[in-house]
Amino acid sequence: MKVLITGTSSGIGKAIAEKFLSKNHQVIGFDIADSAITHMNYIHKHLNIFLDELINIDDVEILINNAGVQDSGHDIDINLKGTIRVTEKYAFNKSIKSVLFIASASGRTGAEFPEYVASKGGMISYMKNVALRLAKYNATSNSLSPGGVYTKLNDHVINNEDLWNQVMNETLLKKWSTPEEIAEWAYFVTTINKSMTAQDILIDNGEDARANFIW
């Protein structure tokens, strides 16, 4: 299938692209940075999803909105408005099978930078709007909301023993997810799933469920 993924140069986006390539799909990646992916079925486009003109791509079958920034001063523009631009241009076509949004646990809990949580919360709401409009194509629209993920973006926490211990005290499973695990979820939701739509899946190792019972 023809798969368009935004934010493929590193982290979760790169892992998702590599997962689809391993299954012999054709992948087009958008990112402002260079890509380390060198695969015959991969095409990389340097592109800012909020500012740049979006190129014409016909018959996108799977769209995965992953590109994003954090506490940048442009979180609403990139994470939400940019994602809306991409989705409105590529999702609504006769070939579309699935749209997936990489949101964040913070979009549900509000526990992070103000504009970041607003952008991700807006993304989850927009995902549901897309699901309503994609139904006529028999296509699904869902989102994943990861909690902590082992990426370079989080190195300042991962490599700080005190901060890391504090974070682990907030999870039930005492770990974070890997980008490859999120990629497995992305692949399942977009290619195997045919019946779930308009849903957000929380993948946070039990952080949201953390509760201390005091009697």
C-alpha cells in the first residue's frame, strides 16, 4: 500500500516507517530534517507541514500524522494546524484505508507544557471529526497516545537518575515504551484493524492508572 508518514527522520516516525517498509509497503516520508532511511521503497521529502506547500500525492492509502514539536512556541501551528493541513489534503480520497494520529498521553491528562497539551488534545478531537467524514470511504481514523517513549527527545530525563526515578514512580510497569513498540501498534491499527474507528489508544505503562490507596 501507499503510506504517507510525517516526521520520519527520527524516533517514533522513523520506527513506523521502517515497520511498514519491512512489510513491503511503499512509504513517503515528510520531515524538515534529513532521513537515515535508505530503502528502495522509501521516498523522503523535506517539508514543513505548516509552512510549506504540500506536494501532490495521489491515492494515499494510509496516512500517519506523527510530525510534532514540544514547547517550541509553535506547538499549535505544527502539531495541530500542520496535521490538519496534511489530513485535509491527502486523507479524503477513494483509495484511503486508514488515518492515524500520534497524539500523546498529555493530551488526555493535561500534564505537560500548555501549548503542547492543547495541540495534542485538539488532535484527538480532530481525529474523531475525521472518522465521521472518512466513514463513507469505509476507512478508519484513530489515534495513539503514548506516554514516555525512549527517544532522544527525552534523553535529559532518561540520563538523569533523580528525574528517572521520579518518572518511574509514576508508572505501574516501571518502564517506558520503545519507538518500535509504538510502531507495532501503528501497523496493527492501520492495516489489521478494520472495525475500530474514532478511538484513542493510551499506551503509557499504567501512568494514568497510578493510584495510591490510603486507608
